[in-house]
Amino acid sequence: MFTDTELPDGTWANILAVAERAARAVNVVVVAPVVDTRFYVETIQAGAFYFIVPPLNAADLAHVVRCAGDNVLSRRAAQRRPAQSA
């Protein structure tokens, strides 16, 4: 899921909270208007999968989408596996 930093009805943090409660794993990519290292660290520490700032070229965007997709598919597969007893 891609989200802007500010939305008409909330923020990226609200989107992240919804994603964390989802029944299936969801990755959130925060799209910021400007480079801000502190904000980058905040979003990643809060659980965002990635942080990007436009403009992006097609190869960079494809890389982000591919990485997020691969990661979420792995997480969903792990969610489907029965818990192993110790």
C-alpha cells in the first residue's frame, strides 16, 4: 500500500495502524514530498516498509514494488504455516 504523509482524513500513521490490524500482512510505503532523514527514520521505526520521495524513475519504482511484494508474500506464507510446538 502506498500512502502520502498527509491525507484528508488522517496521516501515514493512521494507514500504518490499519495495515497492522489487517487479517493478512500488508506493507506500507510512505511517499513524502521532500527528503527528511528524521521523518524517514520515524516511519521505518513505526513499521513502514519503505520511504520514497518523488520523482522516481521506473526502475526505482519497480524495485520498491518488487521488494514489497516479495516481502509481503513471504510474510503471508508464514502466517499460513501452523505454529510448530516446541
